[in-house]
Amino acid sequence: INDELHNTNFQKNKTNFGSEFNQKLNDSIEFTNNLMEFIVNYKKLLFLILMGVLLVIGAYYYGSILMLILVLGGIIEYLFIEFHTLLNTINRYVTLSISPKFLD
């Protein structure tokens, strides 16, 4: 009887670990997707910076300080939003990796 009990427990643990592993796999896939999405957005960001630089040069030559402030503000805001998104993604991934379920 004891042996049988041990066997069922072992089976239960195995399936638990399986679903845990699947969950982690799904999370890593999601993380990779988010990373790829960030890289795609990064291209957009580089384009924005290029436009920004051109506008800054234009603003400098035409002496329009207001234009300069607007452009820099836009770029900084965009960077902040992107950085925030990336931080959230990393934070969620790290939290999932060190989940207490995995430690016991």
C-alpha cells in the first residue's frame, strides 16, 4: 500500500512539474516575442531620433528654441515609455523565474 501511495505521489509531482515547465516555456516565448517587438519599435525610435536631429539642426539654424524643446520633449517621452515597457517585461519575467512555487 505504501509503495502504491508513493507511486501516485510521484506521478502527481511529475505532472505538476510538467505544467510548471510548460508555463515557464510559454513565458520565455512571450518574453522573446516582447523582445522582438521592442527591437522592431527600436527601429522606429532610431528613425525618430534621426528626424529629431534634422529638426534640431533646422531649429538651430532658424533660432526656434520652442521647436527644439518640443522635439527633445517628444524624444525623451518616447524613450521613457519604451524603457518603461521593457522594464515591465523584464520585471515580470524575473518575478516568474523566481516564483516561490519553483523553490519548494
